[in-house]
Amino acid sequence: MGVDHLQHPDAHLEQSSRSDLSNTEIADALEELGSLYALDEADAYRVRAYRNAAASIRSCPSSVAALARQGHARQLPHVGETIEAKIIDLLQTGWIPATCRLTQRFPKGLTEIMRLPGIGPKRARLLYEQIGVDSLPALRLAAEQHRLRGIQGLSARFEQSVLEAIDAS
């Protein structure tokens, strides 16, 4: 399940509390925030912290929402005060303010592109800034039109691997 509904600033108008979020939904929201930080060229430690926290939350056998409401989410590995605060924001409002700020700078499609093998944050940002690729359909079209190979460091082989990865997803 995606986290589209978790990032919108008006989400709190539809539902004042999202305390029913599953561990997977919380982890997805933190994973997406980590990916957005990576696109924003944030410190690698910060990116890794969000990804590690997401993995810890995914593997937690108990409800992280319940732990956070009790002020005990920090007992989980890789969850500190800042990440616990973001979980509480998510539970109370349905969104994380930092995610909203970063999605204003980077299209959501870039995080989807980063899920493809061989495309990390630097490459996704390069594709966006140089040829306007902001979604999987735009990436497919650019690869089919052989526009990726016009970017320094990318080749016809890369275009082919992108098409294969999109078809497999």
C-alpha cells in the first residue's frame, strides 16, 4: 500500500487521527522520507537513519503506533527522538511535515523511479534535472526515444536495462 494519503497537508481534515496505521504504513512513510532526503542530497547518515528505522518498524512484532502513543517507540532499534516525533505527527495528522516540504521540491514519481535497479537518488535527480523525467511513464518514454543516452554517463545499455526493469515492475 502506498503512502500517498499520508503526505498531503489536508489529510488531517479527512481524519483527525491515524492511530490505526500499520507498521508497514509507518515504515513506508519513513522510507519515502529517507528517499526524499536522498534526492535532496541530505547527509548520508540521515538517509540511512530513516531507512534503518523503517526496517526496524517493519520487523517489529507489536504495534509501533501503540508504542509511539505511549512514548515508547524509541525503544526500537534505530528509532530516536526525531523519528519518534515524525511517527507521532503521522499518527496525529496523517502526514509528516518534512515529507510535504520535500514533495514540493521533487515529484513523487522520482521515489518510484529510485526503486528500479541501477537508479539511485543521484541518477533520478539527474534524469529529472536534465530531461524532466518525473515518473515511470516519462522514464519509459525517454528510454524508448533514446534520450537517456544523451546524458553523460548513460548508455544504450542503460536504456535497455531501464525498459526491462519497468516491464518487470
